[in-house]
Amino acid sequence: MNVKDFYYDLPQEMIAQTPLEDRTASKLMVLNRKTSEIIHKHFYDIIEYLNEGDCLVMNNTRVIPARLFGTKEGSGGKIEFLLLKRIDINTWEIILRPGKKARIGSRFVFGDGILKAEVIDILEEGNRIVRFEYDGVWEEILDTLGEMPLPPYIKEKLVDKNRYQTVYSKIEGSAAAPTAGLHFTTELLEKIKKKGVKIAFVTLHVGLGTFRPVSAENIEDHHMHSEYYEISKETADIINETKKSGGRIVAVGTTSVRTLESVADENGTIAAKSGDTQIFIYPGYKFKIVDALITNFHLPESTLLMLISALYDRESIMNAYSVAIKENYRFFSFGDAMFIE
């Protein structure tokens, strides 16, 4: 399948630059796979489409302030670190800008010496492995020096950094938010629970690879980025029980889908597990556990657009995107939502 099959033309002004004041006020496009109907609602109406006995699966990762600005030791040249993946307590995989001349042994300083780093390895794609040196608590230092790593298509400054976190975020480690979850409030989740819908949490730390377009002409040649996930026994039990009793597994976001489909066996059951996943879901994939999906509108030619095209079909999804553009939906991280049922 050709990457161009997933291209669409989006006017720049339709890329949401700031979140709406009310998280639940976003538009919601409902795609009914049985009837092919497209319904226009608001996100607070999602409760109408969730049934007693369903299970909502949400990614409780929390975005870290992963952008660090500092200087190169010696020359004083300005640099930026983007933290991608924690390898151990003081060692991270990072993107370094500008980084072409940063060899193994290069050293950097942040916050007047509060934090220092040394390049200890260079990966094939150019990312660096660095070891940090500091006194005190890492999380406090990062909170003091770091900035929230908003996606490259968002040009506006975020006034309240909590708006790039879900209200249920808990486990720190992401370089980007699982944005489908940004539409939920604590109040809406309480109403959903009262309706008899179970809520289960998985963790997948979102990497910046999620924003990369597929560069291979044939999508099957694409090298998928790796992301760390965890599923607890409690979550596995809730999901297995839901499937057994005939309820639907409704994934909130593509990150929840990737986690569930990475651990599910051929019978559609899951067990507690953790590890790295490089799962690439595109049309032709047979879903083992996910029945429905709440998601945002994704970038052209992205792996996320391919994933949702696998859950429905490419033609229907591309048609829905055309409708969304005509109906003036807001796109990407701070944009509107879609429910594929």
C-alpha cells in the first residue's frame, strides 16, 4: 500500500493552536461502521455511545517537561535537548539540536551548572545517549529547567501546561500527550462510571516518533519507532472479564490500541506485561481485542492515520476527513475528536 493513499490537504488554519476552555466542548464525529453513517456531536455526548458493560481503556502516562536548553561546555554554544527515553536512572536517549558535531565525550551545561550531561553513545539515526550529572532529585530539577515539548505544528505558547496532560495522567515518561484523552474531565468520567462503564488504565510512554510521517513509499517498508508500555494484572482482569461478558473494549487513543494489541493473544485475552512495542497497525491488520476507538484527527501520511484506517477502512476514513474539513473541525493535538464504533 502506497503512503500517498493516506495523504490529504489540510488548510493551516484548521490546526488547533490552543485547547478549548472546556475540555468536553470539542466537536465529536461519530463513525458508525455498520451503517456507514457520519454523525456530528460534541464530546460531552460520548456518554450516549458507551453502553453498560463496556470498558474504556485509557493511557495514564504523564508528559514530562522534556525540552532542556543549555550550552556546550567550552564553546558556550546554545543547544537544545529533547528527552526521548529513559534508559536508567541518569541515562537518556535524546535528540540534540544542533547535534552534528556532538561527538562521544561532548559535555553540556544547563541552568548555571545545576545539571550537566555527557554524550556516551551515538545511535544509527543520529539520536544521542547521554548521562546526566546533578545533585538533588531528578524530577525537581527537570520541573525547574525543562519545558513542555509541544508538537512542531503548535506555534502558540501554552499558558497552562496542565492542558497538555490528561486529567488522569499519573506515570511520568512521555515526550508527547496521548491527546484523545485530553477531552475528558473528572466529572465526565464519573458520569460514565455511573452508567456502568468500567474504566481500566494502561501505560504507554509516547515518543516523538508519533509525529513522524512515513517516509517509505511502500508503507510496509516503514521502520516503526519503539515505545515502552505496562499493563497491570488488575487491568488485564477487567478487560478479560469485559470480553467474556460481551462488553466492548473501547480504546481511548491510538496509544491504548497499540498497547492492547501488543499484548493480546490470538483469542483476544491479555495478561499483565511490560516491555517495548514496535507494533505497526495498517489496513489488513486483524484486531484481536479493540472493538471501538476514541481518537483525534491525525497528520497526513502518519502511522496513526493508517491505524484508524485499519479499524474501519481507508476509503471511509479519508471520506470522513474530507467531511471534517468541510465542517470546519479542529485538527491534531488540541483539536476535535472522532469515535469509531
